[in-house]
Amino acid sequence: MKKTGISLENVKINNKSAILDVLNKKGAMSRKDIANELGLTPAAVTMLCAELMERNILLEKGEMQEEKRVGRRKVSIDINYDYRCIAAVSIEVLTTYITIVNLKGKMIDQKIIDTESSIEPERFLEKIAGECKVLLWENEKKPSDVLGIGVCIPGIVNRKEGASVNAYGIWNNVVPVRELMVRFMNCPVVVENNIKSFAEGELLYGMGKTGADLLFVKWGPGVGSAIVIGNQVYEGFDNKAAEIGHYILETGEKRCKCGRRGCLETEVSITAITDKIKQIYSKESTPQLYAMTKGEIDSVTGQFFFKWMHSITDDEASNLDRAVEEVIYECIDVLARVVTNVITILAPNNTILFGCMLENNNFRKQFVKLCKKYDERYDETYISKSVLSNKISYIGPSTLIAREEFFLPGGC
């Protein structure tokens, strides 16, 4: 008999994955509705759901309320998002976030530490692992409760090898992150670029469920981007993709941390903004900032500005020192011009914004206003804030594990 190359076991695995996918996208459903959605027989869906329920992956949610229905009522089922937890590690230039989440991307607990780029990467990753173990222990999570650890890092990442190739501003050499974290934690580890992992989060939990072509733009502390084409995050040559932060400005001359000159990040990163503000810092020009820092210019650091942007309210943003506001708005204009050019070339269905600089309503509205100034089609309906922006510190790395170890075929 001729072999088809597809075993019955593989079919079951793919169908289980399809059930999890449709429940994640549409919420609790009856077995019959799942069968209709996937084009499977009710008997097959009942059998597969029974197997998943036996493993506590699915749960019955109760009878569905349906109007004018006679006879047996439908019973809805849904994913048990507390089936396992995930350790999410987000390493940024200034700050590292260690978070425990469930399979829905809901935060259970979090620890924030400074990113120590001055010590050996292995020692810093060992410290992260130690903090992660403490966090799990404090939340009464056993090793068997952990589905895996997702790690996201700025810069170039080789996902296949699980290595950071060049984490701009953190590590300049190749770091075998997955190898080290597996050694420290003894569980599955997935490593990816921070912006690309956030885009995967949007595909799994956010706007990306629609499968549209999307452009992601992150501002703060640096500038990053990712492209989604046909429900897949675009992977460019040599693990690079949509490096908008390293778009060369016409008048740019400053040396970037990537080694080139004139990159966008040299003008609009938080470090760049901080340097510009320090040049105008005085009691007369920046009275509010001067009072806040008690007249000590050395207190005006990238870390200070980063934390300030995380805590500043809309009212405070609209009442900044005039000189500080001018610096920020000039940077918004530069970013808007670059993003408008990128949108024009890529023509995505939507552009999604996130990052601490775009979290503030005033700054984001000014950004969209300027994009619209350059092209009136790029308005608030086309350029919008991510619905997951409040989860920026952990949704990306948690998604890496959720997809590979749970939702994709063979994961669960």
C-alpha cells in the first residue's frame, strides 16, 4: 500500500492544535460549533476534546444560553489558561523584566531589575535565572508547572540557535542565551528579538488575529519595528527584519551603537533625547526639570528619563518645560517622517504603535498628526496604539513559549 506521508497521529495533533487556535481566537464554544468551524465531524471533535480535557488543557464552562432552543442545551468548553505558567524575560537596554504569566498572557507576578551590561552575559543571565526561581517559588509554582521560558532581547537574534548576535547597547558579541538559560533553569527556552516577539503576541492575542498585514513601531527606549505579512512575522536576511531604528537620516552624522553613522536612533532614542535636554538644562530654560532634579545635571540620565516617561501623565506631558517639549516634539517629527516613508513603501493594512514614548496620549496624537500632515490617509484609524501595550514588558516573551510549546501542532 502506498504511504501518504501523513499519519493518523499527525492528523490528531494538527486537529488538536486547530481546536486550541479557534478557542483562543473566538472564546468558549460548544463542541458542535467547533466542529462546524473546523469542518470536522462532531464525533471527532468530541473525542479530541475529551483527550484534552483529561489532560486538564480544556475545561467545561457550563451550558450556553440560547434563545428559543428546545431540547438538550449546548455545553461550552474553553482553554484552561492556567494549565501551565510561563516565565517571560524581557531584556531592554536599561531595564530587565522577569514576569510569571498564564497561557492567556495574564500577569501573575513580576520582578524588575536593572540591566547589567557591564558584567559578563553569563553572569547576568544566571542572575536572571535566580530571580526567576525566587519569583516562581514565591508564587508556589513547581518546576513541573512551568511550560518554558521566553526571552526577548533588542538587536539581532538567531532564533534557531537561540543566540543574541548583537544586542545593541547591551552585548556586542554573540551570546548563547538559550544554552545558558536551559543550563540554569532546565526547561524549554525560546529566544527572539523584542519587537518581533511583541508582533507574535499581537498575532496570538491582539489585532493580528485577523491575519492582516501589519507594521509595528516601538519607540522607547530605542526605536524598533517588525513586519507581519500573511500572519507571519517577516524574517529578513541574516536574522534582520525591519530595522527602522537604523534607517539612515539624510543629515545624520552621529555614530550609532550598531556601528554605522546617522541612524534614526542617534536622534530620537531616549539616550539621544536625554543628551539634547542636558544641553539646554538650566534653572531658566527648564525650571520644572531643574526643580525635579534639584539642580543636579548628572541626575538627568537615560534611566531617569525612561522612568519619567513611564510615569508621566497626559496633563504633565501637556505642561512640560517649553524647551523640553520642543526637543521631544522635534524628535516626534523626525520619527513621523521616517515611519511615513516606511508605510508608503510597505503599504500595510494597519500600523500599530507601542513603547513608553507612544504610550502617552499627547505624544502619540502629535505623532499621528504629523504622519497625517505628510499623508492625510495615515490617520487614527490607520495608525493606532496596540491593545497589548500595557503588557509590553512580558507579552512578547510569553508568546514565544505559548505558541511553540502549546498552540502550535505538537506543542501540547
